[in-house]
Amino acid sequence: MLNMSKWLMVLGLLMVTSLGVFAQDDDFIYGDLLPDAPELAARGEYGVGVRTLELVNPDQIDISNTRNDPSVRYDRPLTIEVWYPAIIPDDAQELTTYESQLGRADQNNVEPFTFLGRALRDAEPDTSGAAYPLVIVSHGYPGSRYMMTYLTENLASKGYVVVAIDHTDSTFSDTGNFFITLYNRALDQMFVLNEMARLNEEEGFLNGLVNADNTAIIGYSMGGYGALNAAGAGYNAVLQTFLPVIESRMAGNPDYEASIDPRIKAIVVFAPWGGDLSAFGRAGQGFWDLEALAGIEIPSFWVAGDLDDVANYEAIVSLFDSAVNSERYLLTYANALHNVAPNPPPPDVRDFPDYERYSEPAWDEARINNINQHFITAFLGQYLLGQDYEVYLNPAVENANDGVVDLDSDGNPTENHTYWVGFLPRTAVGMSLRVEHAAP
């Protein structure tokens, strides 16, 4: 038990940052801190700029016209959004307007909507800490490069160049057949990594700004499916039955093994899809043989809801368990479904399918956002920035509900104190953080 004086003492110490930021503006913007936000959710020292770039990946297999003939080709366009440390002039507001879509193109009900973000469009880059680690963000199916602005802006403020991809034929505005996504997801991620390395060397705002040799990939749902493959988990023959041309991304293929890129230092996967194919009538099967997950030899942070009925929580845990050569962490939200990654629902949405796309029935999505900011700050700080965040990543107890606040008369933790570091008293509930070390 925690007596009232000790509770008030620790509450006062931890709430200063949270309340200070929350009180800045009565109009909540995705990514802003709630009063109960954990410590590392707060933005960093850098201003944030944002720009949109158009890229073209030439001579790619055209999955919209074939699933088995690699000679059918096209030039694949990709739109990306880049957030970066920036100089914000005194007379400018660090605000921008993003435009995304409700509905989806394959259902002929696309409707644009806009929302604010805390970044300045086309701002001058802040080169004081360059070159910055690269973070590539990959959405689900369908999705948008703007689905996780709460996180992309937050990471840019902490000294990363963050690139979110609009995966062509996999967005709300151009939803194509699912096989296009299955084939292109990891390839898009790798192409963007190469492009960012190229742009860092060429004249332009990214020149000298990006350290592509120090990269993380963050993937949500189908983005996680791609990130696992990019990190070393080759696909299996089950996927090849659906998509014969996937051979170049399969486990055991020499070309695939040679493609594993040492510039990728870590991955974050939210509700990664592909471990359970019940939706295809293949319950108990997935797109990986479990031993292929041992090919991931870099640190990985996994986030899932224990009621996920899209990716299947048990399938996610099985993938996590099988990644035995990865230093890995599994953050589980109790009573959460699949939407453990996106921004909160747009405030004016009243149509259930559009609302459901962003919402969690038992959780405040803004609360999930703050917790994600906290843990991903610790994880990427540990493995990309080389800072010591072990105390946040290795809690004294796996289940947050079991944490105990026990402080001495000066407010210092005693040996019996097991509460999750960085969380206000009475706020570390409904979660677990499982830690598994890489095999020796």
C-alpha cells in the first residue's frame, strides 16, 4: 500500500512535465500529452519540420496484372512524408494541416478529412545534431502515411529523421488488391531506405541530415509483416501458393539472405499480421515457418492487444517467441484489439467503420499513443542513440498491475518498490511488458 504523503510526493515530481505540456493549448492535437502520460512521452528538444516527397521505384513487378510472371513490370510510385529536426522561426507556429481520407477506394466511399499536427511545413533543417538516425514508418492495409503522426512528430523532436510511406495501392485513397501489398511491403521499406541514403548525399534539404546506416523500421499490421521480412524473417511456401513471384523474399533463398541489410539496427512491430491465416481458410498456418523468425538478429519491440482478432494475439506471441536471436520486448495492452498503433479517431466521425479503424473499445487511444511514445522513445534511444534506457525497458515486474509503490520518507524508492519507472502512481495498469534476451 502507498500512504497519502508518499503518493502526493511522487505525484508532484512526475506530473510537472505532463501538466506543463498539456496546459499549453486547450485544443488537443494528436500526440499531445494527457495528464497521466508517462515520462518519456514528452517531446524532445528539437523543433519539427515536415515535407512531402514523391519517389519512383523503377522496373518493379506489376502485381496488379500478374502474380506469377516476373517479366510484367512497371515503375512504382511512392509518396513519403518526412519529419525532421528543424529550426522554427520566432514568428512562426509549429503547426501544419494534414489531409487523410475516410472510407476506402475499393468501396467507393472515400471522403477527405483534415487534422492539425505540431510541425512546420518546409521548415529549415536543424543540422546541429546531424546526421540523425533514420526511422521508416509503414502503415497497415489499407492505411495512410498520416496514421501515426502522434509518433512521427514525437520522434523527430528527439533527433530522428522519420519517413512515413504511403504504400501505393494500399492506402485509403487507392486501395488495390491485397496481393500488391503482400508482395511490395518489405520492398517498399528497403527502397525508401536506399532513397534516403541517396538523398543524404545529394543537394537538397536532406543533404547531410540522415544517417541511413543507423535505421529502424516501424510497422503496423501489414507494415509489421514487411518489417519482419526486412529484418531477416523469410517467408514460407504457404505465401508462395498465393503469390508465386514472392520467391525472392523467401527463407533459404540466397538472394533474400543477401538482401538482409546491416543498416537496419532495430524494428518496432505493432500487431504484425501474417502469423495466422484464418481469414484465408488456413487456420493454424502463417506466412512464416517459425524457425525463420530466428533470422531476426537485431533488437525488436512488439506491441499488441491481447484480444487482437485481426492479426491474432496468440499468433503474434508465437512469432515473438520464435525470434530467439533478437533482444526483444512485448508490450501487451489488456483488453485491446488490433488498433494499438494509430492516431485517435477523427473527432467528427460518426460512421462506425471509420471510427472503428482508429478506436479501441476499452482504451482511450490518446492514452495508448502516450504509452507508445514513452516505450518507443526508450527502445530507439537504447538501440539507435546508444543511451541508457534499461530502467524503462526492464521493469521489476512483468505485469504492471503487480507493481508496488514503496518510497522512504524522502521520496526515494525502497528495495520493495517495483512500480514501472516513468509512470505516475495509479496509472501503470492494464499492461504487461515481457522481455526476452537473444540466445547466446
